[in-house]
Amino acid sequence: QVQLVESGGGLVQAGGSLRLSCAASGRPFSRYTMTWFRQVKNEEREFVAGITQSSSNTDYTDSVKGRFTISRDNAKNTVYLQMNSLKPEDTAVYYCAARESFVIAVRATLYDYWGQGTQVTVSS
């Protein structure tokens, strides 16, 4: 079992930056592929970024490539999402999700553990 808690969301102007954090409890954290998803009201939950256990592989949805960076610190049991050049269309609730795997999956239904979400709002 693993518990996930997101933080770092807030209100930012277009072009600004935020860094989201996802703190995990339970072990072994290093065995889990970690991801970020986002969800707009009344829409499906969308894959944003993922990172494998060793940090040797990352993946991003096309709309955030070059702007967002996912990273992890296994010693701190934490995964991060650095978001730069934010756009109003990035506005959503962002969720941290985990599964025990060596590869990154983009389907939300494949993930076993979820955080409660953190709101990101980008104004124009």
C-alpha cells in the first residue's frame, strides 16, 4: 500500500511557473512508476507525465512537452512536476498516481494508488 498527498497548486498568471509535489508514504517507494494526471470538471482524467523507478525514462503528453518536467527523489519519497510557461488551458485538478511497474502507462484505470488532487488555475 502507498498513500499519496499532492501540494503546490495555486493561482498563477499565464507564462508563470509552479512546482507540484507528491509525497508518498509506505514502502518500497522506489518500486513504483509515478505519474501526474489532470482533470477538468466533467472531463476524463488525462495523463500528463510519468517517470520510472530509476528515473531512467520519462514520458509526457504532447501538450506539455518542453514546458513541464517530472522528477523524483526516492530518498524523500517524493515526485515533482515543474510547470513552466503555463497556459490557461493547463487549468485543472492535478493528481499523483502510482503503480508497481517498470514502464509508464497512460491509462488512468491501470493505476492502483491516487492522491486527493491539487488545483492549478492559470489566468490570462
